[in-house]
Amino acid sequence: MSTLDRPREKRSAAEYGGGWRLVRYPAPVPGCVQGDACREDAYAAALGGERADALVTDPPYCLLTRRRKRGDLRDPHAGRKIDREPVGRFESVRDYRAFTEEWLPRAVSHLRPGAPLAVWTNFLGKEPISSVARGLGYQPAGELVWAKRTTEHDGNEQLLRVYETALVFLRDPLPPLAPADPPRCWCVAAGYDDDGEAARWGSHPNHKPFSVLEALLRAWTRPGQLVLDPFAGSGSIPAAAMRLGRRAACLEIEPQWASRVSDRLATASSPGS
Ligand SMILES: C[S@@+](CC[C@H](N)C(=O)[O-])C[C@H]1O[C@@H](n2cnc3c(N)ncnc32)[C@H](O)[C@@H]1O
């Protein structure tokens, strides 16, 4: 069975030639669980024993601690954009690998066999995440690139100079496209907050816009499926999943963000609701 196949009862009416009749499937646990993605009890609390159909997540990036030559911390307040500091830093890439080795196998153990993984990262995080995923029997399928639309100073010109990527891993190689198949989408150009959702939900520094997440979720999950996000931040991924008729289970270590995500998910709606 391919990773995107799913039981008949979970298919939408549209797939049988009817109009859209998306059911809002209940999440295993309503809202976001405040917990640590490295701990088993957090997954038990978020999933209630259910296995997820996909891991779509945005863990802390591999940002290294900035130190002066003498070893003391440099610019300890850098990146503080909101009332709580969600940006973690790591002493070395080795430390980041150890962190990845703690959370990724644990998250994967809560997925159905064959479930895809989509993990956002920065340049330094690619190798540790890829090697841990490979160790779990996954192979890279591709990278979704978010080309970030920005303007400089007062200029009108729109630039796409910065990008972020989500690494996609599958158990089996992607089948080649047949001539009539639509292309696979691997790049989306979008601003940080085109739809105003970041501003509405606390301006998390690592917010991901719906237009970018939509491409990822449509490609690798199907309506009714359960999406696991152990690093919810402001909840962009679970909210996008719900908006697309998926179900969501999520964790966030910062109590304040976890509570905001719960508020956000309570207002998130699916197309059929
Ligand atoms: C890159 S951000 C996610 C941003 C999110 N995608 C959004 O759009 O708002 C990573 C989040 O993981 C949280 N986090 C860091 N370590 C964690 C851990 N061990 N368990 C759960 N959450 C953690 C941070 O507090 C942060 O909010």
C-alpha cells in the first residue's frame, strides 16, 4: 500500500464523483498538549494511543550559541521578538544531532508504518535530521522550498533572497510521474505573514504561512488523516491541517505558546464545517 493510500471510509465524497462533504474528524485530544517532544508521556497525552498518518513539524533550527572569544555569551537578547523566547540555541551541531536523536525516533514510533515525514530545517540542521531519518529506515524524497518574499527598506521591489526548507522523507522511493500526472510542487514563494495569521497569533519568530504549509499538507496527507506536530510553536501546522480537513495532534514545550495554540485550534475550521 502506498503511503498516500488510505481506507475507503476516509475518502471524501468528491473522490466518488460527488461534491465536497468533508467531515470534521475529532482529534485524539482537543487542543495542544504542553509537553516535551523528547518525552514519551507527552506523545501519550497528545495522541491518546492513536498512531498518526504523517509527521509534519518544525523543530527548533540548528542555531549555534554565539560566544565571544573568551567564551562568554554574545548578544543574549538577540531574536527576542515576543514576550517569551522561543528560539533555542545549541552549543554545536553534535548537540543538535543528540537532540534530533532524542525526539525524531520517539515521534516516528507514534506513526503508522509507512507514514511520511516532513521536517522544516535550516542549513546546519539538514545533515543531522537526514542521518537520523535514514537510521530509522527513511530515505529523502525531496525538499519543499519556501522562498520568502521580502521588500527592502522603502523599496517596491519584491525579493526572494531568503529561503527555508522542509525535508520530506519516505520509506519507499517516490514512484515516477505518469505523463498525465500533475507536477509535484517543491517550491512556494510567500511572505512571512501574507494572511495575517502570525500577527493574529503572537508573531512567533518561526511562523509558517498557510500558503506554504498547504502545499506540504496537500502533497503528503489526505483529508481525515491525523497529522502529528511535536513542535507546534504558534500552531501554524496543526491549524493548516485542520483547515484542510485533516486532524491534528500537537505538542509545545512553552506553556504560553501551548495555550495560544489551543485557542487557535478552537477557532480553526475545516472546509465542511
Ligand atoms: C521552529 S518553532 C515552530 C514554529 C511553528 N511552526 C509556527 O509556525 O509557529 C519550534 C517550537 O518548538 C518549541 N520547542 C522547543 N523544544 C521543544 C521540545 N523539546 N518539545 C516541544 N516543543 C519544543 C519551541 O518553543 C518553539 O515554539
